[in-house]
Amino acid sequence: MKSGLLTAARDYFGLNRNVATLALSIFVLGLGEELWQSYLPKYLTALGAGGVIVGLFSSLKDLLDGLYQYPGGWIGDRFGRKRALMLFTIMAMCGYALYALAWHWAIVFAGLVLVMAWKAGAFPVTFAVIGDALPQGRRAMAFSVQSMLVRLPRVIGAPLGGLLIASFGVAPGVRVAAVITLLLALAVLFAQQRGYREQAASAQNFERVRAGQIFARMPARLKRLLLAECLVRFGEAIAAAFIVLYVTSVLNHSALVYGTLYALQQTVSLALYLPSGKLADLSGRRPLIALTFFFFALFPLAVQWAHGFTALVAAFVIGGLKEMGEPARKAFIVDLAEASQRARVVGVYYTIRNLLIVPAGVIGGLLWTRSPQLPLRVAGAVGLLGLAVFWISSPERTERAD
């Protein structure tokens, strides 16, 4: 009886052996990274960096997030999903070691180059694993589970990271957290080696096509979504690195308080993933994606408007609402990607999106030096522009599942 219920649950959530191994990798590495991820701007300032350097770090992260996408997809299509996942995990482990050993902010920059191998290089591969393993009608639920496993570590890890910083200080706390992440990554690498069963079809069907040709073949509806999302994410990136600084340095709350607010934000997202995935299948993609873009724009404005703790809590609830359309959007991208080029299509999409937002962090840093409120205000305005572009350019029929 229990075996039958377990099998039914695995089928419902789309967790076959390979997807389950991927889910474990995402959760465990995410748990380790969330111990320090939100506090890297504080870590940089503790190591002597100023506001512009923090902005440059944010822009470098966005740059690497773009540059890794297509090579990651190419490796996943050419050499198989298992080899790609293990390669990017090993690279990230080297980055965690640099974070733990950093004595100057420049070392953190070097570590970021390696850490982003997992966060960005493996990203198209995760799409391809789900696309390979599951039929179209079950992918949205699998992406809901994936999104939950990305956010659940934020609920757990961010407060724990805040406790480490409260106990040891900013720099020692982040270093201890990086060592913990390195140990967790070793366990993930072992699980990938033993648990993942390579289907071995990607290398046989690999077609040598340039990135420009892959973009040219993308459906027009996917390109319209990409345009709108670029604007929305550009706005988000202007404020992303400065939310924690605004809460802790301008509003004078502790790192532990910020970690708790951040955990609340992720809890709201977690609560919405499964019902929003079902709702997207029933009502179409467009309303949920539009609401998502609206909350992306509203979040930094709500933080800037928050003059009391209750208003700040409400702002982070709004921040949690901005992820409700993510599973539907991801499934939509995978559904439109040809199987033999699936990882590369995802790679091209996210390469364009992430490279276009690279200057946003520097813009945020320059705005921050003029006024701490400016990055948040400008971020909201750009996000609202992206929402308008999406709503005007994407008729309802283009966002429904095929």
C-alpha cells in the first residue's frame, strides 16, 4: 500500500530516478549556498568593498549568468546530462573553497566565476533533464517541484546564515558557511555519480548548429516573452544587491531580521507554486505571468515605501508573490524547444536575458551613491515598463499551453 502511494506521488510530481537525482542536487546545493548567498554584499563590504564594487559584483554575477548559459546547454546536449551536472558541481566546489579562504574582496570575485558554473552552467541542463524525462502534460508540475526545491533552502538557509553571522561576525560567519557548503557539495557529487542514469541519446542526435541559428528558429511567442522578461529582470537587477543593504544599513535592522524576512518571502513563493501551476493549466499562462511581472516591479517600491516593520513584512510578502508564474513560464519554454536542442534553446534564451541585464548592477551602484532610495524607485519603474510590453505584445492565445 505504502509502495503504491509512493509510486503515485512520484508520478504526480514527476520524480523519476533522474529527476529525483536532479531535485536532490538542487536542494542540497541550494541549502548550502543560501547560508551565505544573501549576505555576500555584507561580506564584500566587510572585506573593504564600497557601494560601486558591490554593484560591480552584482553585474559580474549577471554577466556570468549570461555567459555560462549557452556553453552549459551545449555541454549538456553534446556530452550528456550526467557529465555536465558533475562538471559544474566540481567547478562550484572550487568556488566555495575560494569564498572560505577570501582575505580580500577580489578573491570573492574569483570565487564567483566558479560558483556560477553550477548556478548558470547547469541551469539549461536542469530544463533538459525534465524535458527528457517527462511528457509535456507533466512538465509544469515538475517545474513547480523544482522551483520549490530552489526556494525551500532559502527559507531554511537564510536564517541559519544570519545566525552564523550573529555568532561569528560577517566575515567569519560567511567563511564557516562556505565550508559547510563545500561538504554538502561532496555528497551531491556522489549522488550524481551513483543515482543518475544517462539516457545517452543527446550525443547521438547532436546537431552542430550555431547559437544564432537556434535563436532564429525560436517561435515568435517565445521571443516576445523574452523581450518583456528582459525589461522586468533589468529592473529587478538594479535593486537586487541593495535590498539587503537598504534593510540593514538604512532601516537599521539586523542581519538576522533580514534573514527572517527573506525566509518569509520564500515561504510565500513555496506556498503558491503547486496551486499556481495547476491554475496556469486551467486559465492559460498570460494572467499568471503578468501578475508575476507586476509583483517584480512592486517589490522594490514596497521596500522603499516601508516606514515601519509591519510595512516591511508586507513588502517581503509581495516579494514572495513575484514567483507565482515561474513554473508555467519554464514549462512553456521547454515545450517549444526541439528535443535534440533543448538545453541549447534554454541556453540561448537565458544568455540573451542575462547578458542584457549586466549593466543593471552598476547602474544600481551609481544610483545608491546618490541616494539609497533611487535604485529601488528606478527598479520599480523599469519593471512596470516590462509588464506593459508583455501585456500589449502577448495576446492570450500565445501564452496557453500547447
